[in-house]
Amino acid sequence: MKKLGVAVIGTGFWGKNHARVYKELESTNLIAICDVNAERAKNIANQFDAKAYTDSEQMLKDKEIEAVSVCTWSTAFSQ
């Protein structure tokens, strides 16, 4: 079975968990990690043997990537 090439945008709590799970799943191949903080992107990418990016547009040029988890910080807006 061909593995699905995946990437994760965001290296916070959920981003790290998504990366870990993708690395552990037999059906996925973790290709890349992206975060605006270059040091965090590099650290998580090194931990899970993936490529590090700070620019999601550049990352998405990688033809191996077929799916992306967007795990960025969110804020609730009150009206």
C-alpha cells in the first residue's frame, strides 16, 4: 500500500501530536513540518525526521505532500 504523504502546519501542542501520530501510522509518511518560528519548525522536524519550513507556500510546492493538518493557534472572538 502506498503511504499518504502528509505535512503539519503549526508546532504547538496539537501540531506535535499530529506529527507524532502521522509518524507512527503505517499508512502515512510525514514529509514536512511548517511553523513561522524557524527554530521550533526545525526542532520538531528533526524529532520526526521530516523537512522544516517557515513558509507554507514553499512547503506546498513539495509534490510528495498530499494532505496537510493545519494546527495553528486559534482565538475565540466575542461579538
